[in-house]
Amino acid sequence: MQQPVVLIGEWLVTPSINQISRQGRQLTLEPRLIDLLVYFAHHPDEVLSRDELIDNVWTRNVVTSHVVTQSISELRKSLKDGDDSSPEYIVTVPKRGYKLTATVIWCTEEGEEPVMVVPPAAIVPPEALPPGAVLPGAPDPAPVEPSDKKPEKRKRIATFWVWCLFLLALGSCVALVAMSTISSHPPVTKTRLLLNPRDIDIRLMNGNSCNNWASQRSYAVGLGSLITTSLNTFSTFMVHDKTNYNINEPSSSGKTLTIEFVNQRHYRAQQCFMSVQLVDNADGSVMLDKRYFITSDNQLSIQNNLLSSLSEALTQPWSERMQAMLKLYQPSQSMSLSHFYEAHQMLMNGDADSLSKASAILDSIIKQSPDFTYAYAEKALVDVFRHSQQPLDEKQLAELYAEINRVSEMPGIKNTSVFYQIKTIDLLGKGNVSGAYDAINTGIDLEMSWLNYVLLGKVHEMKGENRLAADAYITAFNLRPGENTLYWIENGVFQTSVTRVVPYLDNFLSSE
């Protein structure tokens, strides 16, 4: 059953679609403003304090009186709709709260009879009424013994007109509800999105048609992460890594890069191939279509070929800085790259068990490919995260700091974001918030990644700047939406209440 529709003054309020309308003009308000207006409608001409509004409208969030004041101001502005001569719907009662002064008429989508609630201030004294007028809802006047037949005739005429007015009001209410329902459906069901040609979504399709696709999934996720970070950092494209996000919803991104594992006949046998396709969503044209048969010794060459093909398809030459960064992702042995992406996916999972497995995998990679510099840095990052979740003993802690010092002396590492991520987590653990703030901002200058913005949010929380923390967390989720990023927001370094710190993200996820 949909929520009842209510007529407040001249405005018809439809809570189910967060919309108010009058004289053919429709306004869509934030859900919180609609909830606030409906609560006022349930208590017309009653003085409602800020505390009462917080308890009944902001039921699950910790807010201040300033938030209530701001919401009232926005609601008044919407009800005025730019008309300064429009009456004040919500008035301030000094030192007590707020009061709705407009007439309220409740009715439902099913066409039930309207129930009118008139504020006491709007009640007209009987002596001010013209002769023969009757107040709506007022009891019939006491019968007066007629001296002739004329008073009885006037009474029948008055009753007739009262019923006419009542039926007219009922018909108007039903018509308004019907018009609102008819006119409001197209904007809800018809989604209009202006595509941004510089935005790209990266999606990973389930490869149910392949038997061994799961073993290669971490490689595909790693490629998606590398492409996202590279383009966001070294180009004018904005890339959203949706390899961990399977919600089917409209997107404003102008292009979609889809990675999928498919079966294809190859030399008289069915083989599992990795298909990579870049599509321009504006006209459906295919900008890139590659298929790779992955083996244990060609994964590095596939990565280089894909990045080169993307550069050509997007007309985006790679800068020298990006090429220097990509060299860090090129171990001497191709198999090490596959294992590295497996460890990287464990890091993105974020839980203690996954971090322990990631540390063990990276340790074996270092032994197998001692020239793979980035693997040392990734292992130090994993271990410092493990220390933030489960404090190490003195011996383990000494080994960790020796590991960090060894990494910091490696050529080129101080020019990478991972070094400053390690530094940020270490400084936060020591309570050096200002040092952590400088470190993570240096990391963001070097690389635009979801993990950097998660850490920036943690630093802002430690500084007591929850609004800036919320902005950073939302940015992180926008860069890589999904369960992994949400887990890091809630549990990375220290626990964060998404409901309290990022209510917008909490509402967005609950709407799924």
C-alpha cells in the first residue's frame, strides 16, 4: 500500500515519489525534507520542538539542531518556490520550535474520502459568518421552531449546497491524486542520463561458460585495478572499477570496458578465452575487441598488449611517469604477475585471514622474483595493515619496521603511492594525525585510487572532520563500488560507523 497523499495549502504532497506539486508545477525534494513535511502534516498547528523532530524524522542518525534548522530553511524555500508573496507555511515559535499553519487535507491513492484538518488559527468564529453559512465539520445548529415554511425551505437549500461543496471537494481531491499519479510516473520510469564521454565503467562478467575462469578471475580483477588507477592518475578520463559491483543500474559513463571469460573453439578443442571489449555507450560502437588465451607464461605480454591497445583506442598516449610506474608491475617471470594479482585481490578483501594469505603469497613471490620491487612494497603494506588489525609482538614489530626501512631504500619506491600508504597507516597507529594527513595527500598527488581516499577518510575522522571524511569515503566508493571498498571503510585501520559518518552512503546501499 502506498503512502497517503496530502494537500497542504496549495501543495499536493506525494511521499511515495518525494514530490510536491501545484498548478501544474512539480518539485522533487530530498526524502528527508518530504519526511519532515509529512510529519508536520500529521501535527498541524502544533508547536514541534527540534528534539521532537530529531526523534521522529531523523530516527537512525545522530544529528545536531543545526541540521534541523537547515532542513526547515530548505523546506520553506521549496514551499515558497520563488514567490515572495506566498504565505509562510512553517512559522518559528521563539524558544519553542516550529509550527505548520496551512490547512491539511489527507486522501489516499485509492480514492478514499478526504479528511480535512483545519488549524485552530484558521477557524472562523460563527458570528463572523454570513447568514446561512455552515462551517465544515461543525454540528448542525439547534433547530428553531419555524414561524412559517420559509426557514425550512432555506434549510433544505443550505443542505443541498453543503453536499454539493463536499462532493466537489471530494472530486477535486481524487482528480488531483489521479493527475499527480499520471504526470509523475514518466519521470520515474523513464531515466534520462546525459552520458559523459570521459567516464568509463570497467565490468567483469561471470564466466559460467568456462570451467577454469575462477582461477583467472584475480588476474582480470588486477588488470581492471591497474587500468583504473593508471587512467585516473595519468589521463583526463574518470574510470569506475565495477569488477566488485554487480548491481545493474543506469550509468552516466560514456564508455564501458567489459572483461569476460568465454569458450571458443581453438584447434579442434574448446578453450577458455578472456574477452576484453570497449564500447561507446553513446552509439553502441565497439572501440576495442580483444581475445586472449591465458597461459602461465604470457600474462605479462597480455597486460602490455592490452594497455597499448587501450592507449590507441582512447587516443591517450601514456606519459613517462605512467610508463615508469608500469615497469614496477613487470616482474621477470610472468607467473609472478598472476600470483601478485592474487595477493592484491586478498588485500582488497581486507579481512585478517585474507591479509595473512596475501602476506604469504607475496613472500613466495619475492623469493621467486627478487627483482620484483613492487612486491616488497605490497607486502609491507599488507603487513602494516595486519598490525593495525591484530597488534604484533615486539619481535614481529621489529621485523615489520625493518621491512619498511628496507622498502623505503629501494629505487623508485618513494615516488609511488604505496610508500605513503604504508607511512599513513603507521603514523595513524602512532597517533601522529598531522603527519598522516601530509603523507596521504602526497600519496593522492601520486595516484588517484580508492584505497588512498579510504585512508584520507580515516585521517579526517581522527581529526574530527566527519563531513570531509564522508566526502573521502564516497569518492572511494565511486572509484571502486562494491563490498570490498565498503569493508575497508567500515573496518580499515579502525572501525567506522557508516550510518553515523556517511549517512548518504548508508541510504544509497539500503535502497539497493
